[in-house]
Amino acid sequence: MTDLADLEVQVLKGVGASLAQRLAKLGIVSLQDLLFHLPHRYEDRTRVRPIGSLNVGDTAVVEGQVLVCEMVLGRRRSLQVTIRDDTGFLVLRFFHFNAAQKRHLEESTRIRCFGEIRPGRAGLEFYHPEYELEPKPLGAPGTETLTPVYPLTEGIQQPRLRTLCYQALDWLQRYPVREWLPDWLLQQYQLPPINDALRLVHVPPASANTVQLMDGQHPAQQRLVMEELLAHHLSLLHLRQQVRSMRALPLKRPGPLAEAFLEQLPFTLTGAQRRVADEIATDLGQPLPMLRLVQGDVGSGKTVIAALASLQAVHSGAQVALMAPTEILAEQHWQNFQQWFAPLGIEMAWLSGKVKGRTRQSTLAAIEGGQAQVIIGTHAIFQDDVRFDRLALAIIDEQHRFGVHQRLALRDKGHAGGLVPHQLIMTATPIPRTLAMSAYADLDTSVIDELPPGRKPIETIAVPDSRRAEILQRVRSACSEGRQAYWVCTLIEESETLQAQAAEAAALELAAALPELTVGLVHGRLKAAEKADIMARFKAGAVDVLVATTVIEVGVDVPDASLIIIENPERLGLAQLHQLRGRVGRGHAASFCVLLFHPPLSQNGKARLQVLRDSQDGFTIAEKDLEIRGPGEVLGTRQTGLLQFRIAEFERDQGWIEEIREQAPKLMDDAVRVEALIRRWLGDRVRYGDV
Ligand code: ADP
Ligand code: MG
């Protein structure tokens, strides 16, 4: 039977090679792709607005008599069409037009058009409205329907896409697409069949509930939403299944080695740390690759968890790779691990992008030869020329800076003897439950839900930057009592150079204002050795105030610092601010966080700073961040691809997530179905690669 997935869009009237190419940019190659290119919203064009009632910015349908149609020359040549109704005049302006179009407009008496009102040369104008000449009256049977609006690409307009969809729907009539959702599932949620749903969303009948459609709540939409979310979830389960079908080296519990390690720590593990460490140790003992995500709030003590897991690999005669997203963080792990592991006689290697030449060669040799047991560094560890002898465990700290691809690349590193490494992923900040369920469905999760004892709450205040002098005094008095402070500069620009300049300027200002204090500076443009040096001096107490860019955002640990000033906090996300604030409150002194904002704050900006003042709980803050900024921001920019949906919207549709998590495993047995759903909704997006 003909499958619309096998029919290319070129079978449609009016689609030649060039349009086919433009459609391909939207991921539309087959008729099935076209039908699954879904409207992301609707416009209500069922009511004609009187011209006299229009304001700039309105999108509206207008109907009138064509008065004049003339070419005007000016800065840009344009075709100007003046129309009128009983309430006023309106100009339609076209910068691109052809002779036929001009003739048709001239010959017409009535026009109905749709567009956005702008201020123009001749008063209110429509630029390039969609229009219909000699229109049938609205309100005639079958005309009162919503107009779908599709996501577009350059060179394709809405009306064109709509007519293509009409044609594709004719094909659908003859060759329905396969229903991949089982009957019991459709019945349980009372969802309409796929072909009905597709037809309805592309051409809503006059009888359809418009309020539901506008809100994305129509059963036909929800049916497609469900299928899309399900397809995404299945793709992650599929990925997991593929990894779990491979073998991993089972690692022995490190008994005495772990005891020796724990004994030299100046503290004992919290109950939550012990529980999570045990969950990991159990996984690592299996001959299947572990896929585990550890979530814990800032300062919950994830690093020792990573160390314990590493010992299990070392104890089994295998290698561990620990990766952090920034050089500073990796460097800090390097120092911690050296301090912990050197006395135990464990061999370690350091690898970052900045390790070059001969040092790099000998490091690579030690990794490949197996002399290096614990390898710590940045994503440089993912590079092709890094080969391991016996990589049994990969630990990724602060996961959401890494993409899924990088995780996949890692899996390929261990292939020696057909074994793949266990994976331990640690997030920087908690991820709200629903979000974690959809973005990390391929991972098991452990939560460290307890902070080490003795943490003092951090008092957080928001102060306008007009009171900067007062805050400088506060830094002075804190440091005169032997405490230390962070001063964090933020910039919207991604440019490291600009960030560095801003931090340099702040450091000079602070040094001038507080001459009796030692001011240090750290930013992304410094060499690794310089960064390490300044961090070490800060840690040792030789630097009183550390001026930094957001490079210190994650993981940096200096217990004596008890004051942090964050400039322009309104520019950062809540999770990021929470991370920054977590740099203090780690020692015994009472700690403070000053959010030095630049007024005026937006409503939203105020609400966000308020959340931070009210709560110190990373999980609560993450939920609020999700509400205020959406999933892409919470997961970090590199992960946004994870949740790019065609019709589903995370906030609106999160109610489905728990349901899908429950139902999806029941569908996993049918490999044909799973693959068809993934292909239908995710196409050949590289994300899942070939396993
Ligand atoms: P994060 O979870 O943010 O990565 P870290 O692993 O950096 O946290 O730990 C934060 C600080 O807490 C470190 O100084 C660490 O030594 C300390 N720490 C970790 N576990 C405990 C514990 N059980 N008791 C006391 N301090 C601890
Ligand atoms: Mg950490």
C-alpha cells in the first residue's frame, strides 16, 4: 500500500525542485512530513473589523471596496492599493509584486485582506497582507473556521503552505497514514484516530470548538501532542535500551580503599550521600552500563560521591574519566582528587584543551597505556585522539552544559573488548521533576536531598546600584574581620573579551576604593595556570576580594568566603544566581548575598529576585525558573534542542508527561512501532545517532 512517507512533495501541483528544496529546510521531504508540519497557532479570521476601529499593531481581517491601485516611487518602489469601507480608508502596500498581481488588483472591486496594521506613509497601512479578491461572504456555510499558522522558513509564505496542506489532505483521503497508537491507549485517554486529528488541525471545520483550538486543548491537538511527547520519550528509552543491551565491566566494591578514603575526610557522609553512593555502587557492580543522573542542590556534596565511584573503578583495575564543563571547575576537581587520591597511590592524569605538545603526547600515552587510572579534565577528553586502555566509568559533572551528543561520544570511548563505560552524570542544579522526566528519560536518577550539617542560611538582599558605595563599605568591614568576598560581574554578551574587560574595570575600581585590601581577578581569558594561581591564593586567604565573571558560577569551593556581591543579577537566570550564591554559606560564618541590580526592574525581574530572597532550596527555585523562563533556559542553551517540539508545548502540556512515563514502557516491545513513531516525529535528527 502507498505510504505517504514514501511520496515526495514533488508529487503535489506547483512543487518543483526549488520549492522542494525550501521545504526540505523545514524538514519536509515527504507528504507525511508535510502533514506532520503542524500549525503552531490559529488566527481567528472569521470576523471582519471596521477599518475605523483599527490601531497600530492589530492583526485583523478587513473587507472593502478597491478604490485606487497605483505604483508609487519613493525610497522604494511600491504598489499602493487604497480600499475603503463604511468607516474609513486603508492602504495596502506591496514592495514585491508582479504584473499579473497588479492587473488582478486593478480589475477587482472588492477585497478581503488580512495583515498587521502599521503606521505608513499614508496613515494606517497593511504591508503585504494576505488577500482574497471578490471574496465569498463570511458567515456562509463552511467558511467560519480558524486559519492555521505554520512555522515558516524563508521563501515560503503561509498561503502557499496552506494550499500544499490542502493537497496533501486529498492524498490522505486516499492513503491514510498508519495509526501507531494502540487502541487501548486511544480509548484510555479518549483520543481521536490519527487521520481525523490531522485533518482537523490543518482545516478545522466550522463546528470545531474554537476556544479549545486557540488554546491548543482540542482533542485532535492533544492527540498529536500526546503522540509527539510519546515519540520523544520512546526515543530516549530506545537509546537507553540500546546502551543497556551492551556489556560493561562489573566493578567490585572498593572496600578497604573506600574506607581509607573516607577516613581521611574531615567529615562524615550525610545520610543522603551514603544512600546515593550505595545506589551507584550497586549499579556499578552490574555487567550492564550504568546510566545514572545525580541531582543535588549546590553544596550538597556531589564531589565525594564522584570520588567514591572512581575508587570502585580503580579497585577493579580500570580507568575513570571525570569531565567538567569549564577549566576552573576541572582544575578544582583535579586538586581535590590529587589531595584525596595521591596518598592512596592512585595515578592521575590531567587533560584540557590547553595541554599541548609534548606534555599532551605523554599524557595521551599514559591514558592509552593504562598507567593513568583517573583522568580529569574538560571536554578535551572527548576528542578522537584520546584513547583509553580500559575506560570503565565516565563521570560528567554539571551535566547541563554538555549536550547529549557528547554523552554519546563518550559511550564510544570504551569499546575495547565490546565493553562500554558506566555513565555517572551530576547536575549543577536540581531540575524540576517533570522536566527531568522528559529530558532525561534515558537515565536513572538519584537525589541528594540533604545538605551537610552546619550550613548557615545565606541572607539575601536586593539593592539598587545607586547604593554601590554602601556595599563597598560592607565589603571593607567583612574583610577587616578576616572574611572574604566574591564580586561577580555579569554581562549579557557571550564575548569573553567583553566580560573580561568589565571584570577588569570592576577590579580596578575596587582596588582604588579599598586600598587596604588585596583584590584578585579571575575571568575566562586568563591562562589556566593564572586562574589556578589566583584561585589558590583566594583559597589560602591571601586574596580578600575575588572579582570574577560568571566563570565561578559552578562548583568553586572556598569555605571562608561569606559575602558575595552579584552585579546586574537581573541578567541571569534563577538557577545561575542560585549557583553563584552557593559559593558562600559553606563555612561557619553567617553569609550574605547582595544582588546589586540596575533599576528600574521589570515586573518579571522583581518577581525573580524575590524568589531568590524567599528561598534557598534549589528544587523550589528550579520550579519557579521553569515557570518564569521555560524549559530551554532551565536546561541550558545547549540542551534546548532536546525539547523542540512541533506541536507540544512543555508548559501547556506537561500534564501528559507523567502519563507517558507510565505508558511508554508498555509500547517498547513493538520495535517496528517504536521506530516508526520516532521517525515520524523526530525524523533523522542527529540526536540519536547510530548506536
Ligand atoms: P556540590 O554538590 O555543589 O558539587 P561539593 O562536592 O563541592 O558540592 O561540596 C561542597 C562542600 O561541602 C565541600 O567543601 C565539601 O568538602 C563539603 N562536604 C561534602 N560533603 C560533606 C559532609 N558530609 N559534611 C560536611 N561537609 C561536606
Ligand atoms: Mg560540584
